[in-house]
Amino acid sequence: MADEIVLLSTWPSMFGMRVGVALAEKGLKYEYREEDLRNKSPLLLNMNPVHKKIPVLIHSGKPISESMIIVEYIDGVWNHKSPLLPTDPYQRAQARFWADYVDKKLYDIGKKIIWSTKGEEHETGKKEFIECLKLLERELGDKPYFGGENFGFVDVSLVTFSCWFHTFESYGNFSIETECPKLIAWTKRCLEKESVSSSLASGVRKRLGIE
């Protein structure tokens, strides 16, 4: 029990995949428990009584909720290997800003593409979604990863989002690779990492020609 790690999630969840990537980056072994969100387990309800959502990381019996909070916790506890957040306070703040942008902006706009039934609202959502991706691509620039030479916090926040790229393209009738070629090149670069490829749903790897 001293250092027992349990992850409560569901296999298609990009938020749960983030935690899987972070754990893999640190080389940590853990127990994975698949949750049925239509029939949530007593353990999940007990460990996350406020939101009752996955993912939840249970470390030595103590729960941590919300995917990027979990990722930061993992980085802080197991800081001897593969640091995800930079040591410089300004760079750390910037990394948190862009990870928050992915969650609050990109995720919400992406839902408009899938769930909107009105033509004008759908088109507006698609335009905003592409603009968000282009902004992220500009932030990436010519760097291998968002933090520079090393895979890090912002990469973890965004790369699992790529599992849904094909869905957004299908519903929005556009090509992310055409609109943001550097971002797709970055996605493929991330998927070459074992920590990422082993944590993401196999479908995204096939679509990008990784398998």
C-alpha cells in the first residue's frame, strides 16, 4: 500500500489517456480499473464525491482528480525522471496557461462541431476550432515539442486530443493536416514515443500511419 497506484478511467477518455501518458513517462507501474460511466463504481463515487467523474488517480489510498492536476501531481511526486513542467517559474506559468487553453477553449469549441445541428452555429464552431488549432501551431513554432526539445506538460494536454481529430474532421468536413501541417507532424512525433503510443487508442495511430 505504501506506493500503490490505481487509475480509474475509461479506455476512450482522452483525459484518462493523459494520466496514462504521464505515468508511462515516469516509468511507473499501476493498476488500471475500467469504469462503466452508466453504472459508476462505489470506488469512483467514494474517491471523487464532488464531480463523480473519471479520471481519478489513487496514490497510497489518497485520490487526486482532474486530468491535468493529476499530471502535475505525478510530475511533482516522481520528479527524478522525465520532468514535464519546466523549473523556471515563468515557463511553468506559460505551460499551465496553454494546457488550460486546450481544456477551456479547444475542448468546448470542438463539442460545437459534433453536437451542433444548426448550420450557421456548426460553421462558426468549425471556424473557431481551426483558429484555435492554428494558434496552438503558432505557439509550437518550429520546436519539436511545445516546451522545446523535450516532451512536456502542454504536449501531454494536447496529444491525447488527437484521438478525436478524425471525428472533428468527419463532422466538420475539413482536414487538420491541410490547415495545420506542423501540428499533425508534432502529433506523429509524439506518437513515436512509447509512453504516448502505448497510452492512446489504437485508432489514431492507424489513421496517422504509425502502425
